[in-house]
Amino acid sequence: MKTVYVCLSTDTIHEGHMNVINEAKKYGTVIIGMLTDRALVSFNRFPTLTEKERYALYKGIQGVDRVVIQDDMYYDKIISEIHPDYLIHGDNWCDGPEKIIRENVVSLLAQYGGQLIEIPYTRNESVKKVDRKLIEKLSMPEYRRKRLRQLLEIRPIVKILEAHSGLTGLIVEKTIVNKGGRLDQYDGMWISSLCDSTDRGKPDIELIDMSSRIRTIDDIMDVTTKPIILDGDTGGVTEHFMYNVRTLERKGVSAVIIEDKIGLKKNSLFGTEVEQTQDSIENFCKKIESGKRVQLTDDFMIIARIESLILGKGMQDALNRAFAFCDAGADGIMIHSRKSDPSEVFDFCHNFRQNNRKTPLIVVPTTFNSVKEEDLARNGVNIVIYANQLMRAAFPTMKYIAEQILINHRTEEIEDRLMHFKDIIRLIDEI
């Protein structure tokens, strides 16, 4: 019999998938390809089922003869191995980001005369309900909270972008690009105290209390599914930090980053230009230990941010703190620098990795912005946070538009600078 290949990435089999599989059975032996987590997270939603569970789900579908593993969003390897006579897929990949995957398949099949058969995508209330349930499941705390740890296992470097509202959260959630024939997307969101304060017109001095920060988290969580890292500033007094850990963990936040400073918080980018006091190693370790002690799951991460390089305390002080904070239970180390090149950060990473190969390293390359993610990964960095770019992009644009309306007493001159509201609305999913 002839062979038919169908690739699946779903956690739930609905009638649309069965339409594709039933059509495939008409042409020959049906082989289902299961996309791995690593392949999925580059362009699709994060799965709620493990690879083992998805494999069992696909294998149990009536009419499926074999299930194989597809470890890339592109089909080159799997088609060269199976050489299917037919490849069947829904027509939903004819437009949008996945169009380049379709073009890849068409090219591969043409090399030996294989045939692509596309089935009209099933769009009805039943399928929409299944899709909505899957999104709701992905947004639940028990799924969202653990996703950062999962991503650290499968991504060469985890990419986090700042979000400060529901709308910016949707931008992080839904932005997918095609660069050099590869699809890519952000892995999660950073809720920055700087951007949270700025959005409210307040100074970045730890003035916004946790209740207000929680409202931002809620706004973003209501409309997104990706993991969230919260900028926790200094963490506040230890007794308050312990309660906040419980609150954040319960909500489904994946991690909080706290910096080893005390007193009135000032933005690190000012460095030694303003008075900033670094906490003692002993006190900060106690704060980390207290936070870890009240945690109820292994999913939540407390990440220690070290300010030694910012404050001119030197490399050895930064390393001493890093190793002590890890011993106290920190789940990650964020190293910060004001320099315009990454050499200081890379030196830290190399020295740290000589004694600790496992603990995730996090950087925020705001000042050394020419460095590429692959260079960060090659030097031992696990998470890169783009900490304030959406906020910084919005401010000059809004200021310019406000000025131009005043100058021209109308909006015709600036319409080409504005996104049509229909395109903004399309970001927002309806229930």
C-alpha cells in the first residue's frame, strides 16, 4: 500500500483532525508525525501534554498505523526517511507564518513526485470550543507556572520580552517572525517595575505596591498563556517577600527576580551616579531561604540579581555572591552590567560556569545591545530579557503624534504613522 503522512501538534483530537485522518485512510497506510516540544515552541503554543502522552494519544486514534517523531517544524528529515506518497494537511497553513513550512513541503514532495493534499480547515462551534478550552488550560496557574523550567530544558536560550499591559502581553504572545526561513517567537514575558511605574507616571523607586503590581499581572494573564517573570525589585522586607512568593506562585507566575540592594531603590542604570546600598550576602541569603521555604511547588523560581558590577564592587564580589545565593537556594542568577560591551558579563559567566554548570544565568542586555542571542548562549547564558523596549518604543511615538495633532489641528498628516484599529482588534480573541 501507499504511505500517507499526517503531522499533528495538538493535545486534543477534535472532528477537524479526524476529518484529516479519515481522508488520509482513503489513500493508504497512515503514519502520524508527532512534533516534539522543541519543534513546537518555536512557532506554536506550548503543549499541555507531555511527548509521551501525545504519542499515546496519537497511537490510539482508530485508523493510524504508525506514529513517528518529527523533531523539526520543517519536514526535510522525516520526508527523506519515510518518502510518503501523500502528505495530508489542513489548508490553514496556506496563509500566515506557517506558509513557509508549507512551501518547504511542496518543494520536498516535488523532488520525487509526492503529492500534497489539503483538507479545508474545520471551523464550527464545536472546534472553536475545543480550541478555547485548550487556551484556557494553557493559562491555568498549574500549567503556566512550570513552563519556564520546561523551556529551560528545551530552548538554547529563552527569550523574554517586557509587557506592561494586556495589549503588550498580546503582542508578546502572538508575534511570530520568519527570518532566514525559520519561524521564531518569544518564550515569555517580563513584568518590569520600571515599566509598571512609568506606565502609571510614577518614579521607579519601589513606589508601586504589590497589590498594584498584581493588577498588571492579572491584566496580562487574562489574555495570554506564556510564562511570566516578575521584576520584584529588592523583594522588600523578608516577611513581606515570603507572602508575595505565596501570592505569585498561586497566581501562576513562573519566577520573581530580586536584587541584592537595600534602602530606597534606584534604577540600576544610574550605577554609582546615585547612592545605592548593596545588601550583605548574609541578609540576602536569608531572604532567598525564607522565600524558598514557603514555596509550595517545585515550579516557582526565585532568581537572585547581583548588582556588584553595576556598583563597581568587582568580579570577585559578584562571584562570591552568586555562589552564596545558589547555596541559599536561588534558582537562577541574573548578572547586570552598565557597560556597552558584554565582556564583563561574559567574564562572569565563564568564571561562574567553572564551578556551577547547572544554575540558569539571566542577562538583560539593555546597554550591551549589539550582542546576539547565540553569543549569549555560547557564553553560558540561559535567559535573555528585553526589559523595556516596548515601553521605550511607545513613548516617542505617542509624543510625536500628540505634537503633530497640535501643530496641524487635524490628524491627516499622521495617519500613515498609525496602525488601523481593526488590526489591533484582531489581536484580541473573542469568547
